[in-house]
Amino acid sequence: MYHSGLTGDTRKILEEVASQDRGPLFLVGFSLGGNVALKLAGELSETNLLVGVCAVSTPIDLAECVREIDRPANIIYSRRFVSRLKDRIRRKSRMSSETYSAEDMERVKTIWQFDDKFTAPLFGFGTAENYYATQSAGNYLNSIRVPTLAIVAKDDPLVPFRIYNHPAFASNPALELLATEHGGHLGFLSKSKAERFWLDGVLLDWMDSILLRKRTMTHGTNVPRFTSA
């Protein structure tokens, strides 16, 4: 099992790669992976393990995003997510029924109910409400010190754009927010054939800008922050 704020595995992998003198290291997270990436960046704070972090379509407020998914308009997404989560518990229950009980599974109809019954107790959070409150990346944004780019679409059906009114995006100079009018959830495609996979180019260009800034500042000259049309 995993949960949306589980940063230990990712940190271990990054530390192992860094120990082999491979780098510079960027961490890119998508959707729930973005929550992990941002939370880890906040936990690392002043350490130099990472050069930069990117988070795409990220639910930085888990409770608000779960409520959004459970809206009637998102019933197709909700049913698919809940069905897959329940199937995972059933599989694990067959291997270890003492740890993963599938009892009363049919009563679980929403993601919130699933997390309240399974995720939160398994990881010691107690309730889904406490799990969401403690593991949301929004709690860690003020602590981030490495350059960090968050990309979100204003029409994302699963991640309401209002949660990006978080004050850290105005007060923390390490954070950059790129909000597009369209793109849905991880659907950043361009009408232009030359830039069809728009997101890929933006992420790579941003990483190049961070490396350039890092090299230039080493030599005592500043360069402008990244911008994207």
C-alpha cells in the first residue's frame, strides 16, 4: 500500500542516485506524485539533494480534491478510482487477511470512505480527515527552498483551481505557478503539431533555465526567471 504523502521511498531513491555522483537531480511528480514531490521538497528544505522540483496537476489540498472527485459531475472518475482501490485491498486480503481485511467492502462507495476505512488506519493516521490534513503538500510549500514549478489547468476536473490561491505562491520566491486556461487533468496537449506535447517541452525548458541560472549565478551574473507563453 501507499499513501499520498509517502515520501520515504522517493527520498531513498534520490539519495542512492546522488551517492553515485549522478546528477544534477530534478524531481517531477504528476497528480498524486506531485503531492509527494512538493511535500518532499518541503521536508528537505535547505538540503542540496535536489536542483529543482516540478509538480503537475497536483492535489495540494487532499481533502478538497477528494470532495471534488466525489461531486456528481465526476462520478465516472470516482467509480473507477474506488473500484481499483477496492480491488487492491481484495488482492492483498487474499495474501494477508490479518493486515488487509475486506470486510464491509461493499459499503465503501467513495474515496473518502475508502481512506477512512483502509488508508488512514493502515498508516497510523486514524481517520481520513487527519490523513488529508497532515499529508497535503500545501502544508509544506512555505518550507521549500529549491526552485519549484507547479503547473495546473484552471479547468482540471479533479483539482479545483481555488486551492492554488495558497499564500505561499505569493510569499515564497522558490515557487513558480504556471496556470493554463485548459489542460484538464494531465491533458496538456497543443493544437500545434510542432508542440503537440506541450507539457514535455515546458518542463525541459524550465529545467534548462534552472541549470543556466545556477551556472550563471556561480559566475556572479543573474539571469531572468523562467517564463512560458
